[in-house]
Amino acid sequence: MRLLAFGGWGQLGTDLVVACEGRHELLRPRHSETDVTDADAVRHEVLRHRPDAVINAAAFHKVEACERDPVAAFAVNAVGALHVARAAAEAGAVCAFLSTDYVFDGSSESGYRETDAPAPVNVYGASKAAGERLVQVASPGSLVVRVSGLFGHAGSSGKGGNFIETMLGMASRGEPISVVDDRRFSPTSTSDLAGRLLQLLEAGRAAGIYHLANAGSCSWFELARVTFELAGIQARLAPRASRPDEVPRPASSVLLDTRSGVAGLPPARPWREALERYLRERNWSDDRMKVPLE
């Protein structure tokens, strides 16, 4: 297959390069070359390459910034998604839109299935929920892939790293660390995500909404604790509650994968196993890091 990925230079795009090696051709226009908010530029890029599938991983995902600038959030996450979906449909390509667990309100303690209705509690979630619907309208054979708490070797281009790297960096400097313990989610390895996304596209019959997070769930505090445990680091870590002045986030946005097996995918790897692999590949868990911190 020939794949065209917008937003393809971040965590997911970097792991897509590895997953596609020897299997598929992957094209990754840079943001400076093609901005998804520019409908003409998107259309030109898609029609020029005529890919089999278009992956839209471009996103305005800094939650606080989305609250301050909802126009920009919707321009990228909703209208930009529409531009990509329309161009993909015109080119006869499958459109795969990367969405988020933040489309849910977090009131379900048992987790969310693909068929559960979105009910976002912040601008970011609302903009992605709008993007999901617009993609489905513009490209009926599209994939909407919801993920949660991404961690990958490239880090997050808009956030200066990812949560795992932030935690390990703070611990290495001996800083006190407090992490929220009242929000549960499903951490997602972008390496695993890239492989499973390719499997969906290769299936060729997989239209609809999918939850492709790693299996299981935890709080952000638990993710930090397990990270330090696996890396052999003694960190100054303490739990805390969400603050009233923070942007609202879903209290429990666990993604339940009920559809990928029907499309022929194997069960998702548990998040702890994915994290252990990530740390091993990043060399955070070698003997140099196993030094108690003062």
C-alpha cells in the first residue's frame, strides 16, 4: 500500500515508519509543507500522490491551549479533519482519523465501547468529537481510531516529550513529583498502535470506530509508579487530586476494544508490557539508571 500521513512526524508517525518498513510506502508531508487547515493544499497533496490510505494524525492537542483558543482547536481537529476526509474520498483512498478518549465525559467507571455516545467536557474533546463526525460524513468508509495517553520514542511534538519521559527526567534530577490519582485511562504505545493500525488498513474491510489503546487501565499516578518500578528508580513520587482550577478532564476514560478482533486483529498487548518494552528500547532500565535518588 501507499500511505500518506498528515501529522506524520510525531510519535505515531515515527513508529509508522518502522512498522511500514519492507511492507508499505509511507509519505509524510511536513506541517510547513501542508497544513490540514488549508483545504486546497491538502487536496493537492492527496491527489498528487493518490495513496491507498490517508492517515490523519495532525492535531491541536494541548488541552489548556485548546480552552484558550477554541477557534484554532476546531480549525485543526474538526475542519482540518474534514479537509483530509474530503480529499481522501475524492482520491478513492481510505481515511483513518486519529481521535481521543477525551470525546467521553468520564462518568462510566466500566469504560467506553466504540458505540457509546461522545459527551466531551472540554474544548479539545469537543473539537475531536466534531472531527469524528465530519470524517464519517465526508468519507463513509473511513476509520475513526480512538487512543489514549500516547507514549512513543519521538515524543509529542506539541508537548515537548511524553509523560514517561517527563517523569523519568524529573526523577533523574531528584525533583519531587506529584501526579493526579483520580483520573483513569488506557495508556497507548505508539509502536503497538502503528502495527495495529496497519493491520486494520490491510484488512480492507474495517470501516467504523475502533479503540486501539493497550489493554487495561490505570491512573496517571499508577503509570508513573510503574514506570519507576520497571526502570529501577527510587523517585520522590506522591499522588494528588485534580485541582478545581484545572481544565476539566474525564475522570475515567478507559477505552474498551470490542471491534478489532472482528477485523482479524490479535488482542491488544497489556499497557504494562508495552511500557516495559518502551523502557527497554529507550535504555532507561539499564544499570546506570538503578541508582537511588537523594
